[in-house]
Amino acid sequence: MYAALSTLVDLLHAASMVAWIGGLPLLFVRRWPRLSRAFAVYAVAFVVISQGTQALLGECFLTTIARALARLGAERGSLVDDGWFTQRIARSIFGLAPSRRTISVTFDVLVGVTAVGVLFHGLAPRARVAATAPTTRLS
């Protein structure tokens, strides 16, 4: 049961990362404003929670939970992979894993893209409204 819960947490982790990375273009596209706004909120929450738990735990809280559940479900004497979620997924798919440094740098770049996207998303509508506002004459 614990192994299944650990896998479920890993699937939730994967889905949240795919949603974050896959949704980043929404911050730069004006076609779906409500969806873009909802994603901007999600992206900011994702980054804040990720950075907060990274500072507190040294890794994402979902990785910590999944590892604890895997340890509870592991048979006595068996090894549980202590790698980060991204390393475990890469190892299971490709047979090798990136270093923690590579993962951290990539994550930091994506956080930067998120920040720029949120700023672009938040500032561009105001600039557009200001540009289309009627001008008044003071004569």
C-alpha cells in the first residue's frame, strides 16, 4: 500500500511539473486571457511552494513524502532510491540521471522564465489599455 501511495505522489509531482512547464507559453500569449490568468496564479504558487520547500527541506516536499512512503513500503533490507524526483524519473526512463546541480540550474532558468512571463502577463494589459485610452484636449 505504501509503495502505491509513493507512486501516486510521484505521479502528482510529475503532473504538476508538466502543467507548470507546459503552461509557460500561456504567460506570453494573449489568446486566452482567463486561462493565462489562472495559469499565472498556478505558476506563482508552484514556484513559491517549490522554492520554499527547497529552502526548508533541500528538496521538493513531494519528493520527501514519496521517499518516506517508499521507505515505509520497502521490504526490510531493500534499498530506496534517495535521488530527487527528476533523477528517479530520468533513471527509470533513460537509465541515467542528471546531477542535482544540472537540475537546480534548469529549475532556476525555468523560474526566471516564469517571472518574466508573469511580469509580461501582468504589465502588457495595462500598457495596451493605456495605449487605447482616448486622449482629451485641454483647450
